[in-house]
Amino acid sequence: MGTSTPEGRPGDGSSVPDEEWARFLRAAERDGAGGAPKELSADERAARAARVAGAARPEGWRTGPAWREIDGRARRRRRLAGVLGVLLAAGLVVVAVRPGLVTDRFAQDAPGAGSGGGSTHAAPATPAEDLPTLKEPFRGSPAAAWDDGAAGIRVPAAKPVGGMSREDVQHALESTKALLVAANLDPATLRGELPRAALDLLDPLQEDGRVLLEKALADPAPDRDPLWVFSRFDPAEVRPAGDVVKVRGRMTYERGERDGQVLVHADYTFVYPVVKADPGGATEVARTVVRREMTLALYDPAKVRSTPGRLTVVRMYESAGNDDCSRDGEGFLHPEFRSDLVAGEGGGGSGDLVDPYDRDKPLEQLSQECGTVTRT
């Protein structure tokens, strides 16, 4: 079914009230300084009408909130290859059948050496007694002392802010926790199933939020990666080593840029122990460490076009430690196992050494180059 617009009025899809249009025409006559009205081009008419229409609606109603970033910085993920350094019980360095690994993966930089693109950094060797096992999947990891699962996601006390009631703020905080749990801890999500519960917490009106994530889940690619928000493993490759995911982080909130907005900031690290799906390799435990920084917003629908009670994604950053760098954009985390790295089957990084447990700096300040983790 087609649409029509009155002659001389812009057909840009927005509705300009008749009284606003009349005021615009009277203003055009005044511009003629008492003479005949100045004839405007079609582009000029559209631009002036758009200004009139814009003045009649709340800021952010159609154009989107002022936070929206269009340069790509709002969605980012950093991948870090697996650590290879291992000490056997006898104290020997694992080299396996490739002597080249001694220089390619284990060689130490000279003191004061730079950290250029092709790094010769080496991950420190891990004593055998600190390697994870099926009985102790977090052995040798700082995460051993962290909280289990959802207990590690604590919601701060809610107070009214930015014209939003305490109940609104509480809803935003609880919804953020529910999203983090559904996206990063739910067993179905972890084994690659559709994270419906998480998606249903997001505003379906947001094209570069929920809509984009649904496309990413259906057809992942480097520029639309579900791993921006969801922790997913390919069940054909790995399965959880136990039913515990370790969590540490914090949640804060603040007023948005104008009344009717509350912003919730979440910064959490999740540690996932896994084994190979193949029963023959189900004794070696690998860990992937995922850190997420997200800013989510809850809006007053009377002031910003939004779905009542649903969250809008403002920012999403992700860093994955021990994730095969050669398989970007597949939609799954691909943990690397020491046995595969020794055999030369991993997609190792070429950048700096990185401690995936270091939470001192915001993710946006860290290099996006694929580096190598010092530990998992």
C-alpha cells in the first residue's frame, strides 16, 4: 500500500502537523519582505520542514539517544590466544615434536625490548601442580577464590536518579543482572543455543541492539558477532568441565544525559573451564576467561521512544582470553588446549602478553591486536 504527501510537503516518513506546516508557510511569506513568497527548492522545503518537525518532538525520540556511537567503538571484542608455557613434574619444558616452538613461543624478550606487532614474548611456564584438573578445574587460577555463578553479580542499592523512580532504577539493575546471567551463565546459552531469555530483556525497537544481535546469532560474522554479548561454545568441540563458572566484577549506575534515563554500567569477568567434546580428550581441562563491559539504559517511554521496561544497549566491549584468533566471526568461543598448541594446531596470537585477570584498565584502552595470555 502506497503513501502520498501533499504537494510541496516532504515525504520523509515523519508526520508534520497541519498547524506547524501553516506556520512554516507564513514564515516563508515573511521571508519575501512583503513581496511574493520566495520559491524554495524541493531540498530546501524538505530541510525546513524537517526543522519544524524536529522542534515538535522530544530530543532523542526519533533520532536515537545522544550516546549512540557510529564509528564502531561501541561494539568491540578482543581475542587472546592460548598460553603454551607448561612445566612437567620433572621440571622439563614441553616442546613436543617441534623444536621451533622453543624460539617461536617460549623465547623471552631482551630487557627493554619493544612490543611490536610480531612479538617474541613468551608466556611464563605453568608448574604442573597448578594445572587444572577435572576435580579442580580452577586450580592455579585467581578465580578459585571468586564467587560461583550468579552470586558474583551483586546489585547495588537503588535510589531515584535522573527523573527515574527508585522502582525504575531497581528494575534496570535487576534486568541487567538477569541479562548477564542469561547471556553468560545459562547452560543452554553456553552450549550455543538461542539465548531467548536474554534477548527478551532487550528493546526490540533498537536496530543496533537486539535486532543486530538476533542477526548475529542467525548469521555470525566479524562485524556482527554474538560474542559481543553472549558466551557461547560449540558443543561439537567442547563441553563444560563441571557446572561452575567463576565470576568477579561490579555494577554501578548513573543519570543519563537528560531526565528520563538511567544508565547501568557492568564490568564482569567470567572464567569457563572446559574439556574436549571428544570422550578421548575429556581429561585435559582448558579455561577461557571472558571480560565484559556493558552500559545499558532504561528510558522513560514518555520521553524517549522505547519499549517500557526493556533495556537498550549503549556500549558493549568484550575480551576473550584463550580464544583461537584464527576463527574470528564464527559466533563461538574456541578454547585452545595445551596439547594442541604443542602440536602446532592452535591459532596463536602475535601481540603482547596479556594477563586476562587484570581488571585495572577499561577494555577500550587496551590493544585490539590478538595477543597471548600469560595464564588462564
